[in-house]
Amino acid sequence: MRLELIGLNHRTASLEIREQAAMAPPQIDRALRELSGADNLEGAAILSTCNRTEVYLSPVEHHDEDALRRLYCRLTGLPPAAAGAAYVLRDDDAMRHLVRVAAGLDSQLLGEVQILGQLKEAYTRALAATATNNILNKALLRAIEAGKDVRNRTGISQGAVSVASAAVQMAQRIFGSLAGRRVLLVGAGETARLAANHLHGAGVADWRIANRTAANARVVADLLGGRVTGFPPGAADVDWADLVISATGAPAPVVVGAAMLDAVRRRKRPLLLLDLAVPRDIDPALAVHADVYLYTVDDFEDLVAANLEARRKEALRAEQIVEKHVAEFSAWYREHRVAPTIERLHAVLEDLRRHEVERNQRRFSPQDHAQLERFSQALIRKVEGLIAANLRQASVQDDDLSLASAIARATARDMQDAGVQQVLERLRQEGRH
């Protein structure tokens, strides 16, 4: 099989190395243009996310590992000393890895759904750069199909498996739709940003951001389309909000105070307080009446643990679906190997049929010419179909290309027939994989 990949992910490389290997879209486009004209390559695609940078190739002949590592370093800018962390996979192993990536089985967060969109983007970008070939197109589309299949037929992507996503799930339980809700975000670190991303994806569009460092608050506000407020937030901020989500590194509560307590007491509508900080950011005393809902990290831990365990169980079912898709792609590939022989056979038989019909048409009345054409075409289709079926069976079931080579030779008009030599050379290449 003419498929191989080299890459780094969160399992094989530190964050520092992954950052060095990460490729921005313009860099990917340049790399695809370079690869599309490279010797010994017929197709290329690049997947680069926060947790992985992988280069997928369809070579004429497989590269040795050292050559692939040099290529990877050249494309990504990774120092050669760090390239030892890269994994190299070929053929069925490469396809299995690609499908597992699409299914969310190779993700840091088991069952994540974002990777499927990122893979679609990688395919679209490679296609736009005319860098792919038929094999890579088929492999990428099959992987995307498999990713959807896994998510439709298993629960691997169901249930919150991070504190931030669990917090958003809790907000949806209380408010239903989050569209139109007002959110006060306290903090601008990783946890706060992750929770904000989940909330933004759920429809929240009205934001106030409070952070000790105003510049960091401005960055988050610009990303969310919100505005910066003071730190610590005031009673007016809490009175404005439907939901307060806080995740700072402060040593003591920052959402606290008598004025804050008075504002909460006067509220006539529900307030959800999500405290994702350790130690806690939100004064527990603010949960003063039934319409104030306060949840801390501890409240989410059991939910997250249960959901992770459920996803792990679903992963076993997902692996079976992965193997089905890998086997079907492998069968397609083995059948695809004899396509040039079948195309050659069709061209030769059709040329002979057309020549014989033209030579013998005068033996038939003009009224019979159309019937003669249909009869000859039907006869050739049956002959070609029988031979093609046996070629495919030999290739798929027996991994045998000798019949394809024999048929190609049998169609030669002379020993130097260039068309036959091209088919035979491709079969020789396939036989070495």
C-alpha cells in the first residue's frame, strides 16, 4: 500500500517540541506546494493541531525513516535532535492511525469532536493545493466517514469530561438555551478560557471579563466580543450577570463582600455561580436563596469521572468500527492496484471491437448496424467483466498481482508497447509494498 505518515502527538512529544513542530496555515500551504512537486511523491496532506502535527504521504516507493525525519524537520522547522520523537507508520498501520485520529480515539481528550473538523480542514486544504492523489483522497474521506460513524454508533463523545465542559453542561441544565445569557468571566487563564470557549460555542454572546492583569482581560474580551470590567468584580457586575464563572489563582475569594451579598439578596431572577478555582474564588455565603446556584470543582469531579469511564467503555466498540473501516479501505486499495490493467484491457478490447464492427458493417444492412453495435458492446463487456472479476479477486483475496501482469502483457501490440510497460512498472511498484 502506498501510504505513510510521520508525526508527533501529545503521547510522544512534550508541549515544547509540539509547539516547535506546529504549522500555521500559510506554512502548511507552502509545504503542500513543495510536496506536490517532489520526487517519489504522488500525494500529501498535513494535519496540525495543538496536540499533533502529522504529514500524510502517498509515495511511489516508501521512504526510509531517516529520509522521512529529514523531510519532517524541513517542513516544520523542528530541530533534527528532536525528530527522534516522531513516529513513522505505513500502509494499514498508517490508515488505522488516521481513522483512530478521526474517531477521537487518539486524542488527549478521548472522543473529542473538534478533531473531525480539523481533519476535514486538512483534507480541504490539501485538495485546494492539488497536493493529494486518489489514494490519499480515498483515505482521508474514509477516515472522516469513520469518525462520523463512530460518533453516530457509540457514545464516545457524550458527556462532559473536563471541569470546564461539565460546568457548561450544568449551566444548560439550569437555563436551557444559553443564547442571550449574560456571563461574567473572572480570570483569563487556561481554565477560564476553556470554559469561555464552551460557553461561546453554546450561544453566549454578552460578556464581561475581570482579571488581575487588564491586558490579559482585553485579549479574552476581544476574542469573545465582550468588555473588560474591574478586578475584583463589583456588585453591579454580579447583578448584571446571569452566570458568573470564576477561575483565578487568587489565594482567597475574589467574588465576595457585603455589597455583593446585598446585590444577590435583591435579585429577582436566577443566578448561577460556577467556581472552578482551587482555592475557591466565590464566597459560599452568596448562595443566600433558592434561585442562587453555587457549584465548585468538587461538584463536577464525580460527573467527569463517570463520563470518562463511560467513554472508555464506548472506546472498545469504537475500535471495532475502526477495524471495519480499515479493512474496507485495504480491500479497496488492493482492488485499486489492478485498475491500470483493467483500463488497459478495456482500451484494447474496445479498439478491437470497434475495428471489427467497422470492417464487417458492410455485411449487414443499415437497419442492423445499431443492433450490431449493441451486440458487440455487450459481448466485450461480458469478456472484460469476467477477466476483471478474476483480477480483483486475485489481488484482494490472494494478494497476487501475477495475473494482472500476465493480462497486461497479453494486451501488448509489440515487446516495446509503452502503455504496457507503464502498467507493468506500476504493478512492480505495488508488488514491493
